[in-house]
Amino acid sequence: MPEPAGADRSYTPAAGYHFLTPLYDFGVAVTTRERLWRDHLVHHMALAKGEILLDIGSGTGNLALAIARRTDGVRYLGIDPDEAATRIARTKTAQLDPLPEFRVGFFSAPAVADWPPPSTIAICLVLHQVGMEEKARLLREAWHKLAPGGALYIADYGEQRSRLMRCLFRLTIQQLDGVHDTRPNADGLLPVLMREAGFDDIRELENFRTPTGAIGILRARKRVA
């Protein structure tokens, strides 16, 4: 699959390094309170049978599993540039019905042109790992792919509002993923980038304190033309 124009050709593997990918699920569960915020994310999305969800940065398939625990009949579409993580995702979700659809590649609207416009897009633990240009590009492309009236949900490290959360974030995530790419999230710039990408009604729905910093759930909508 050709890379989308303007995409960052590099990416951060699921656990920061390729050799750690098999340990990703355990690490995320322990360090981010993942089960808690993923279940809350699925609750906020309130997906109904027959709806289409696009997961940008689908990783090892944990969102597909979380959705299946709560809702039947959702068509799940996931894309991620990490082939090893995608193999894990396909294995973990092989018994789900309907079967999730995973694709290896960098996300752009043209890259998934054969997939129908989703009513909901999710981006989880992705934007803190990429530079400002790529954050903005991903959000613009998500806006173009999302069906009119649809919703974007982001679950990621956002503004670190307390001294404790900033310290934990600095000692963990910024050591693993670097300061340059993660600082805009910690400074609270995600809602600004979402608005610049064209989204409306941007809200922080919840915020979770974790051993690696604060993770927020943001929701925005694409206005019906």
C-alpha cells in the first residue's frame, strides 16, 4: 500500500521498540489502567448494531475486544503501520463475530477509500507518539473520512494538569517516546488541533490519573453540511 502524502514514514512500535511488542498488552494494562479507560471509551461511544467504527492505530486489537464485550454487530475496521502488532490483533480477535477487519498501513482517507465512511472514529494512544505535523495530518484525514454527523473519540495522554501527573509523564512516557512529540499533548494542544482539522463540539468527557500520567477521553463531531 503506498504511503499517504505527507505521512511520517517512521512510527513508534506498540511498546516503543519492536522487540517489546509481545509485552505491549501487559505493559499497557499495568501502566495506563487500560481496562478502565477503554471500557469507559466504549460506553461513551454507545455504538449500535450495524454501525461502522474505524480505529486509527489499532495496535494489538484491544479496542475491538472491548467493543465486542459490550455491543453486538458493530463493523470494526482497524489500520496500523505495525505488522507485528496487527498479527497479534488478528489472532486475539479471530473468534469474534463479525470478524474485525485489520489493515497494515499508514492511515489516510485515500488509503481506506474502499472502506465505507464510519459513523465513529477512534484514535487511542497514537497522537502522543507522533510529531505536530503528523498529529495535524491524522486529524485532517480523519475528518475527511468520517461520515457527516459522525463522532471522533480520542483516548490519549492529554494536558498534564497537576505537578504529579507531569512528573510521572516526564519519567515514563517522555523517556520512552521522547519529549518533542509528547510535549504538545502534555501542554493541552489536542483540542486546538482538532478544531483546526475541522471538528466541532470538542469536549473532554473524562480524565484518568494513571502511573504514567493523565489520560483523557476527548469527543468531537463532524458537522452535517
